[in-house]
Amino acid sequence: MDLDLRFRGDIVERQELLNGTQMVTLDGATEDGAWTLAGDVSWNIGLAETHESDLTLASEADGELFATLAAGHVRDAAGSGDADYLLDLEYRVEGGSGSLADARGEFRLTGKLVNETFTAEVIGAVVPGAP
């Protein structure tokens, strides 16, 4: 299954720790509502190095995909006028639920954090597991 999805949503929680780590929790959906995205991203503000991220992509028709960060960066975009931070993250899918219970694959998420909202594009491929 090829993934080519565009999400819009809210930053439902934001934390900034004393050590410079920023954490956001995202909750959004595609325009048609067929897919939702929920999860968290944390990074060090000074280094833009992404520490952790787990996402769940859910489809009404197929079930859920569980993804863990493989690599990526979050870049401060303050002053660019249209974003606070830019995301460029790579995820590994290692399971899910429903017909995607044993899914495997990878996808890339690129996007923007703007005030208390986000936009993201997810592109990749996932192979559903054996029934």
C-alpha cells in the first residue's frame, strides 16, 4: 500500500524542558477524514536533532499503523513568516491493527508547526502482513 497523505491538525500539547528539549503532541486528519494522525515528537531546540517520535496513522477502512522514528530533524523556522518549525522525519512501521496488524514499511513525514497547528505530508510504502 502506497501512502501519499496530507494532514492538518492541532498541537494539543506543547512542553519545553529546561535542558532545551521541546515536545509536541499532534492530532489531525486528512481533509476527507479517511485517515487520522496522532502522536508525539520531541527534539532539542539548539541542535534540531529529533530524539523521539511515535505516530499512529489510522484508516477507517484498514485499521491502524504504528510507527517509530528512524531518523529526522526539526528545524527552527522562526522569521520565515509561515512556520515556527519545519519537520523532516523518517518512520519505520512495525505493526498495526485490523488488516494492518502485521504491516511493515517506511514513510517520510515533512511538515510545519505553526502556532498551535500543524500541516504534514506523509509519503511511503507499507506492506500489510499475512492474514
